[in-house]
Amino acid sequence: MRILVFSSVIAILTLSSPTKASFADPLPECLDVPTTLLCRVSNDLAITTEEFLEKVSEATTLRPYALKPFYLTPRYFAASGDLARAIEIVQDYRDQYPTQTVSSSVFDVDPVKEVRLYSINIATDPLPILDSINVPQAIQLAEQDADEWARIAAARSLATSDAIDQAREAFIMASDISQYPNMSLLVPWAASGFADDALRYAAELSPIAESWSKLYLAEGLAMRGDIEGTRALVTELLGDMPMLGQPAIAEAYRRAGQPETALALLDETARAIETMSPGLREASFYRRIAIGYALLNDVEMTRYMMLRATYGTSFDRFSWQKVAPFIACHDLTIAIDLSGGSDALPRDVTELLIVASRSGLAEDAYLIAKSQENLVDRTLYLMAVTIGIIQAENVPPSDTPCSTLSIASVY
């Protein structure tokens, strides 16, 4: 049995971000009167992290399970405004462990893959507005040789900060390295206000690839509550594909403050799905309708569409990990139950805690995190709650539930 010793990676958790303290220290603003939820979570996290790091430093070998808190650190730094450090950590893993796995008697773990899985949703996470000093750094990040999610995050941070010209160029550069047109690029590209640029990119593709691109762009416009723009793109889709775009139109209505219309459209789509050609009646489309119902907090119809997606199977972990976050912004307990309850994977629970914490359910998430008896889980989950609370500070208040979630936020 081969187990790697991760002595050098211990430093990751004790490095400070320019805008937030490290996990091992309470936030500076919490040292005097820690009455806010963020301060309570931060103080608990500091205590737990100190204990966690002590055990890690004493260990001669580390089991794969014990490394999970390390994998989440990039997301913390990104939420805190230090996207450069987040990207650097992921690249450090790639440089240090290019081909190695951590082995146990049960499974092998690729550290590079794991840290990327924990970091990939940075591409769609709420990011803080950059000041004039950090805008040039974000431009530099968009230009460097990094994963696609990192380039997209840099472009989005520029768009959020009203650095429009620089953001436009950053998205174009991200598209230059993108492989087949994918949701992770095209949804935030359109959602950030650059649908016209993305359409020019799509026009250079094959007809079928262009049609799929327009579907993803419609999802991005839906996030802006652009009903007419979303509908216009959906009507341009090939063959039976306009049916696939109906959930995007429903989401546009929801974001525009018309949840009743959104629900009616989803119901109509659910009834019409059986008339589609067999090639389009795939699990992914049922999941997309399920996400629409989840965003409207219709758990019963979410469950029903998920049964269709899994061909009657009572539980499919892969499918639910893509849908449960959209329940978590309404009800964290139900989301965890749907993800497997006590058997839910820690990475899945981590995502649910982040989503819930940034959606007004941080108290619920905090209770779950601090109640974990396992030190690794408690450290990981308190990190997740901290990240979610910080992310909530990065977005303006909204009357639309689940406004921070993107259809591209799936791993």
C-alpha cells in the first residue's frame, strides 16, 4: 500500500489572504465581540483548524480522507478576494503531484483531481468587487496558463467590477482555450452581459454545436431575467431542441419575479416531454426540469422528475449531486436527505453547506457543521459555512430566492 506524505501542503491552511485571516486565526473583526454569525463560525473554525493541523503535523502518513480540508482552501481564498492565491494553490498541487495518487486499502485518490473538483465551482461562485489595484491582477490571471474555470472566474470578477472592456477580452481569451462548447463557459459569458460576443463565437461552430451553444447562452440570459432574449435564442434552436430550452425560459420568468408563470411553463414542459423524439428524452433533460422545480421549491415535482431521470431508481448519487444544491438554497435538511442523508459524500455535503450559507440558511448550516464528531468533517464543513457567508457578502440583496445559483454550478 502506497501512501504519500503531505508535509509541505500543511502550510496552505496557515497562509493569510490579503483580505481575510487564515483559517487558523479568527477574523480580525471578531477578536473583540464575536457576536455575528460569521464571527462565531470563524472562531470555531480557528479552534478546529488548529486541532486539525496539529494532528496532521504529527502524522507520519495521511489517509486520503484526512486531506479534504486542504482541497477546499482555494474556494475560501477566491471568496475572500484573493483569486490569485486560489489559482496558485491548485497549480501547486499540479506541480507537486503531477502523476501520483494517494492509496488506501479501498480506493485511490488523485490529489490534483480532488482539489480541482473542490475548486471548479469558483467559476460561478459570487466574487467580490475588485478595487482599482486588483483589476490589473485579474487581467493578468485571465491571460495566464490556467484551468478554464480560473480564466472564467477572472473574467467574471472583471465584469462584476465594471471593468467591461477587460472582462470582454478575458472571456474571449477563455473561449480560445475552451474545448467543445460547454455550459461552464457559455452560461457565465452570457450572464455577465456578453451574449453578443458569445454568439459570434458560436457562429463559427458547426450547426449542431452552434445550436447547443445557443441553448447554454439562453441559460445565461435567463440568469439576468431577460425573458425576451432567452425566448429568442430558444426559438432559434434546431429540430426538437426548443423543448430543451423551455426550462431556461421558465428560469427567466422566475428571475424576473414571475414564479407562477415559471411554474406553469415547467408543468407544460413536463407534460410535453413524452412527445419528444427518444434521442432528446435523456436523463440530463429530466434533471434540468427537476432543477427548475427545485428552484421554485417544489420538492414533490423535483423528486418525480428525478425518478424519470434515473429510470425509476430510488437514488442516483450522480444525478442528485447536480440537483440537490438547488434545493439547499430553500431547505438544507431536505437537500442533504436527497443526497443520501448520513451516507452523503462529504464533497456533496460541502457544496450544500456553501449554497445554504450564502442563501440565508447559514444558521442551519452552522448547526450541522459544528455538530460533526469527526474532526476532518467538522473542519471541512465549518470551512464551507465560512465560505458561504463570505460569498453572501459579495452579492447585492435580492428578492429572488436562490439568486446566487447558476445552472452551470455543477461538477
